[in-house]
Amino acid sequence: MPQSQAPSPASFAGWLDDTNDITRAFLAAGQIPGLINIAGGLPDPQVYPVDRLSEIAAQSIAEFPNETLGYGTIEGLPDLRAAVAQRYSTETLHLTPENVLITTSGMQALDLIGKVLLNEGDTMAGQFPTYLGALDAWRPRRPQFRNMNLQTNDVDLIGAMTGAKFAYIVPNFSNPTGRLVPEQTRRDLIDAARQTGAWLVEDDPYGGLSYDGPIPPSALELSAEQESSAPGPYQGPVIYLGTLSKMVAPGLRVGWVIAVPEMIAALVTAKQGSDLCTSGLTQRMTCKIFDAGLIEAMNPVMLRLYGERRNALLAAMDRHLTDFFDWQFPEGGMFVWAAAKDERLNTDELFKIGLEELVCVTPSSVFDSQEEFRRGIRLNFTINDADRLEEAVVRLARATERLLARIG
């Protein structure tokens, strides 16, 4: 008798089919020799305070061996939760440790929010264009995405947020556009959250990278103005996300969520099944980083370096890309967002030709939940010096000319 055929392996989860080829190609592009990458959102390693962080790590282990090397609480170190609450409290925003969850980077916070709020088919609204990592974090939940363009004067926030479980915004120098959401729009978003019952998720990794002056108060702060003036804990609709990744070093993988205690408790339940606890070593290091004022000491160095590189990229774009793209001047963050003047120019195709010209950019389709906007690109200026940025733009212009010639 013929030998029975073994069954096929079980199939992968269906959401994997919803990812795009551009993301996979983008991740693989870093292996191309001679490539200049202006696609990512990476800090320059030269700003890392290596010696100081080495000292802090050694001190943390020596002083707190059990805490830094053993398991910790799911919520995070009590000292760090208290420090975050104190760091963000103002005259009107009263926070307690009950309002704070420590996460393994800001990305984990996004993942946990999806776990506690999204069932399959639920609706969420998102600032358009929006952060690729957020879309990737929530895609396995298979929600319905609703774009919300905050740059237009006629955006219907009530309509966008009605029926949505939450609305996601990056109001300070957003990824990918580098734009700053005005204070009045932030207030309108808070009002819409209150009227619709949707949570307002405020992701703020770039707020410290303001090159041209002060920024508006956070939605978290503004929402507290309408709350009771009695001491904490905060009871508003905003879920605020912070991280050390852009302000100190991404390898520390420390982030935090500030929200009402009920939301924090739900996120804690989800985190228990995710990583059990964030690294005790990097949490204790974060306490010492706060105490030492290391963020405040590093910030002027980053602002000077990144501000000069932003200007260098924009100058190179003025020299080589004005015939092909329009863009806005970013007041902060890490990115310039450009849109092709020729609506036929598909930047998914430009991305592929760019790799042939040894330059990597990020096409706009990955920042659109509908994957329909295909004539924009995101350019990063923080990781490369002025000469490499110039050469990258020259290569990008050459790739654009090739694509336009192909289009005819």
C-alpha cells in the first residue's frame, strides 16, 4: 500500500498577507554596498553619551543587583513610574504613579493599545499620513483604518472619530511629515474625543527635537485644563506615549504610557502576556538619567547637529529636486516630506529605481492605511552628514529623471 501522505503544515495567520512588499524591501536595503540611506528615522550614534551611560549602567547594577538583574513588576519600577509622573505634571496636570505604565519602548505601547482596544473589524482613526510602525502594530488586529488629514481646514474630526475606538496622532513633528499640529487643532481633537467617546492616543517621540522655537502644549496637558483641579490621578481621554529612543538612545528600549488608571490597568494585563516586565537594568538607568539631567544636557548637542543637517538636506533639495517635488519646511523632528508635482509619479517605483542608484528613500504608500497615496516620499536628515545628504539627493534626482523618462 502507498505510504500515507503527511498533512501540510498549519497555515500562517491571515494578517501576514496584508503587509506590503515595500516594507520588506526597505528592511533588506541596508545590505546593499555603497547605499546612502535617507529612509530611516535613526539618531546619529555620535550623540550617544557612551561613557556616561556606561557609568550609569555599572552604578545601577552595583547599587540595585536584584532589581536590575531579576524579574520586576509588570507596571514598571515604582521609582521610575513616580519619576515619569513628576516629570510630566504641571499646575493643571496632576499625575500619580497610577497614571503611568513603563513599556519596552514606544512600539510596545502601540502594540498593547491595539490589544486592549481593538477587536477584529473595529474602527480606528489615524492622522494622515501616519507612522508606519503604528500601522504595523495594529494590523494583526485587523481593524478598519480611517484616515484623518489634520492639515486641511475642513477636516471633520467628529465624523472621523465617531464610532472609532481611538484616534492616533503624532502632533509634534510627525512621522512622516515633520509637521507640527497647531494648538487649536489639538484642542479640537480633545473636544472630539470627549464628544465621541474615542480615546485620543498622543505619540510624542520627537517633541524634544524643535529647532525653531517652542511648541504648543501636549494634548495631555490641554485635556487636563478641563479636568477637576483636585490632585491626581489624571482622568482625561488622552493616552500619551513617551520614549527615550530619540532623546537618549534607542537601544535602551524604555518607553512609558500616561493615561487614566483604568487604561493603565488594562495595558498591564496585556503586557503580562507580552514580555512580563521591562528590563530592570534599563529602567533603573532611566531613573539615573532623569536624576542626572542627561536628557537636558544632550538636547542642545542634538539640536545643533540635526538642525544643521536639516538645513543641508533642504539646500540640496533646492538645488536638485525643485523641478520634481514640493515640500514643506519642517520646524523639528527627523524628516522632510515631499510630494511629486507629476501625479503620475509612483514613489513605490521610485524607491526601486533609487536602490539601483544607491539611495534609499521611503515611499508614501507605507504611511497610508489605505496604501493609495503613492506620489510622496519621506527623507531623513539625522543620520548622514551634509556631504552624504548632498550625494543622496543627487542620486534621488537621477532616479526621478529615469522614472519620468519611463513614464514618458
